[in-house]
Amino acid sequence: MSSRRHFNPWAFVLPGVIAGGVILGVPVVQALWTSLHRLRLYRLHDQVWVGLDNYLRLWQDPLFHLSIRSTVVFTLGCTVLSVIAGLAVASVMSTRGIRGTTAARFFMAFYLVPFVATQVVVGMMGRLYVWEPEYGLVNYVLAAFGIDGPMWLISQDTAMWATIITNTWRLTPLAVLIFYAALATVPEELLESAEVDGAGGWKAFVQIKLPMIRYHIGFIALIQLTSAFREFDTVFALTGGGPGRATNVLSLLVYNEGISAANLGMANAISFTMLIIVAVISLIYMRLARLGELGQ
């Protein structure tokens, strides 16, 4: 006697798809619609259709080009540094003799502090206690070695680096968690065999561990990149986009256009442009990941 199972996966997926479409789709469509109008913040009833004029003006604006360059530098810097720092910390914490010890657990818990702190708190801590030129932590350490530290957040030469390092400190704990879990899945037998064959710690890390967690690295890189690309709170609390326009990333440009200048049409044009950029980056990553799977 045969029995048939009637199972429709869409019955479980459809509610989430509908909820996601409403929660995410409606604001995106509204932002696109607003970007095609001239709309002031305090005159929401007075919309004037301008078509693509906001986008044309945007791409002709030197400040927008400067913000794109600042965003690219900030995003790539945060992504590269957070991935490298996450790999380094997770590798040390997952080595034999350290993994599972009380000291390792305490360090991991302590290292998660910036992950659970809000971005505004991280930015304020960086501005008041880390990069402050007279009594900040960085210049205090440099002075101990006889080095006169710069005015980190006031100089255009150093403000971006200070901002990148501060946001990297906030992003790294997520990378540590993922990489620590990924490295725990590497079979000990492979590492012991490599040790017998004369492969030292660094060689085993490069030839065995890194290839086995490459998809985790790609995933974390994408998460960190998209997070840094749209970062607002940390940069705003740390520098406010200054000095000058040195750290005026796209998210701050949206704020300045939409709130300070009360130009909601232009602000939504910038936001929708950022959405397109993030979507293109995500599609490229998924395409490359798919080609990597097919190439194996």
C-alpha cells in the first residue's frame, strides 16, 4: 500500500515573502517615487514632479563625487582591516592550548563589548577617550614612546584613518565569532598530519585552514562591506563628516541633504543610488561565489 505526501513549501515561505515585500518593498518604492520629485521637508504636501533631474544634478555635484571617494576608502578600509583582525584573533583563540581555557572565554566575552554597544556610543568613546589629542588613549601611548601624536580628528590627513580604525573595532567581533566557529570545524587529523609532514603553524594556516573557511571569509567580507558602506552613527558621532569634508561619507550626505537642507527629493535620490550600489555588489559576490562552487 503506497501513500503520497502532499507538501507545499510555499505555504511556509509565502508569509515571510509577503512580510518582507511589505516591510522592505514599500519604503524602497516610496523612496524611488520621492526621488523623482522636488520635495521639501516642511512642505510635504507640495510635491513637484522633476523626473530624473535630481539624479542628473547629483552626478554633476562635486560634493557627491567627494563623498563617493570617501565612502570607498572608508568601506574598503573597514572591510579589509576587520577581516584581517578577525582572522588573527580567531586563529589565536582556536589554537590548541588556548581554545576552551578560562582566559580565552574571558577574552572572547570582553572582545564582544563593541559588538553589543551602539554605534553612537562607539563614536563618542572614540572621540572623547581614544583620539582626543591631549588626554586620549592613542596619544598617551605614543607619548610614552616619545612620539608627539597628531590632532587625529582635526587633521584631514588623519581623520579618515581614525574613523576607519574606530569602526573596524566595532565590526571585528562579528568576524571573530564567525571565524572562530569556522576554524573549530577544521579536522584535527588534517592539522596533525600537516604537523607530522613538517608544516608549521603559518604554513598549516595558509594551506589548510584558509582554504577550508574561504566561504566564511567571503560571507564576512560581504557583511562588513555592506555594513561599512551604509555606516552613519559612528562617523557622525566621531567627526560629523569633518574636518572639512574629509569623512563626509554618503550616509552623512543623505542626512545633510534631507535634514539640514530639507531637500527630501535629493536625499532619496542619494539613498536609492546607495541601494543600487549595494545590490550590484551583492549580485557580483553571489555570482563569484556560484562560479567558485562550479569550478570545484
